[in-house]
Amino acid sequence: MTPLAYCKQKSAQSGSSFTVSFIFLPKNQRDAMTALYAFCREVDDVVDECSDYSVAQTKLNWWKSEIANLYASTPQHPVTKALQPVVTQFNLAQEHFLEIIDGMEMDLKFNRYEDFKQLQLYCYRVASVVGLLSAQIFGFKNRKTLKYAHDLGMAFQLTNIIRDVGEDARRGRIYLPLDELKKAKVSEDDILQSRATPQVKELIEYQIERAETYYDKALRELPVEDAKQQRTGLMMAAIYRTLLREIKADSAEKVLNFKTKLPPLRKFILAMQTYFKYA
């Protein structure tokens, strides 16, 4: 199996909404995004699949050294081998890959976030940085596009957190800021036990409103001259924002107990509509 074939298999296994939009890219960008996404899956899987903290930390440390190998042109892993031509062609910064790993380390060290400032750092590392790398792969003329990519990444991660609030709770994790739980008169136990109280409903609605503001902010920041090149990200935004609005339409009880998903055909239609909107 070639390194790229490995990355394609890794990406396909995830069933992510992101990969739907990759098919609209030129081959070199599609291969680059597939390799980038496979890297994100690899380091995320370390945290999800390793229950032993020391083993997971050792694996993440290995990935840090492997990123050093990548930038020294001596990659060992199929994903970094696939990334080798990508980092050169698109001038991707080594520090960004290390920041993604730092974000995964936060998942090892924390299963609670005291306030939104702490959560923001996590979202930046695991999502905004990926947005910045993606924006470089898609191409841009105006550096303001990087601000758009940063805030769109925030919107995506906040959407993930809201979508997965019940699933994360069943794994003993709460990403909703604890000071906001306290302000809403919601206990940690309310979240962990999936209690769909009026206060929990209000708290979730507040999180949805915050995510919506990040989508609005990102779309305002995208320079007109870069919209066509960045339309893959805009396709992702259309899919994820629709998902967020589906969550908003659901009951708090459903959000706490089930993971809201969009059917593949609906995701494809949203991607197509966005593609032609910015053609």
C-alpha cells in the first residue's frame, strides 16, 4: 500500500463530513488534504484508543519526533511520507503540526475546561490550526483569509463539542466551560447523567449561539477575491452549520443521548450548492 493509499483508507474510515468536500478539489490539493486529515486522525486516535496515559503520551512524543523527521526529509510513517511533498509544495509550517499534537495532549491532561479562554486554546490547537493549514493548501491572495480560516476552525470545533456533548459525557468528559455551567445553574452531574433540564437546554442554546457567531464572523472576514479558492472550506461550513441548526431544532434530551448526523446525500447536495455558488 502506498502512503497516499494508506491516508485515503484512514480518511474514509472516519466517515467525516469534511471528506465530502475533498472530491471537488484538484488532485494535488485533494491528495494534500487527504494526507493532512489522515495525520489529524492518527494523533486523535492516540487519545481515543489509549486508556493508559503514559502509553498515549509516549505515542504523542513519537509523533513529535516524526514531525521532526518529516521536516528533515526522513519520514518513517505512511502519513508523514505522504505529507513530505505537501509541506514543501504548500509551505506548511512545522510548528502547526506540533500545535495539533499539543491540542491532543490537552485531551490527555484535561477532561474539564474551567472557562472559555482555556477551551479556546484547545479549539485553536485542534481545529483553527488545521484551518490555517487547509487555507494554505487551498490558496489565497489576501492574508485576511487566515483570520477567516482561524475563526471557521473555531466554529467547527464548537459544533463538534455541542454535537458530542452526550457522547463525551459517557466517556467522563465535559468540554462545556465549567464557569458557564455554574452560571446556568447546571451541575456536572446533570451533563454526565444526561438530564435534559430547562437549565441544560438553555446552556446548550448558549453554546449554539456562540458557534453561530463564529460562523458569521468567519464569513464576514473572508475576502471576496479568495472565496473561490476557499470554497472547499465554505462547503464544510455549509455542512457543519446545517448540522448545528439540526441540533438546535432537536430537544435537549436528544442532544444528550444521540449524536446528530446528516445523511450522506444531504451533505453532498450542500457541498454541490456551495461549489456552484462560488464557481
